[in-house]
Amino acid sequence: MFVNLSNHPSGKWTAEQINAASRLYGEVRDLPFPAVPTLATPDDVAVMADEYVARAFAMREECADNTHSFAVMVQGEFTLTYAIVKRFKEAGVTVVSAVSDRVVSEQVVGGEVRKTAIFRFAGFREYV
């Protein structure tokens, strides 16, 4: 099972990214990354991390396909991402981030520079 803990729903991924996740880890399930309040304390972030790690493990228990390994893609606010990744790594879980090539083009329209960024999926990289 592959848990997508990010603000990038798998329904909007390219076929290439879905296929890579499915081939490597099986069923892909989304767990939206939460908003972290700007006034959150480190203790608040720790509580959030514990909650989202528990949610991901609960999803694993619900998964009918146990023929693949369990992995989690974590991408979001930096301090919560770090706390979540640390907990998963301590539990022996594979934790990854999506890797993409960023292609930026610029054009001048009415005196304004407009940038367009296209992200091309290039794989998954494990947190170390």
C-alpha cells in the first residue's frame, strides 16, 4: 500500500506517477496533509504528527492487498513533514517524496513577466 500524505490528490497525478506508485507499493490511498497553524508550538506539531502517523497505519490495516510493502509519501509543511517522517522511519516504514523536473517558461504580457512552471514526474526518492 502507498499512502499519499500530501496536498496533491492522486486523482490529479499523471498516469506515470500512479503506475509507478502502484507497481512499487500496490494500492494508492490519499490522506490529505493538514494545515499547520502559524502559532502551532512544537508540542502541537508533535501531536499532529502522532495523529497522522496513526491514521496512515489505520489505513494499512484496512488494506486488502498485503502482497506489496507499505510506503508513505510525505510532502507538506516542513516541521510537520520532518516529525512525521521521523516517526515512520523509526517504525521501519519506507517514506518517500515525489521527484520531478521543473520546467519554467517566461513570457512578457502587457509589460508583466508571467512564469509558467510544469512539473514532470521523475520518480520517488526515499527519505534518508
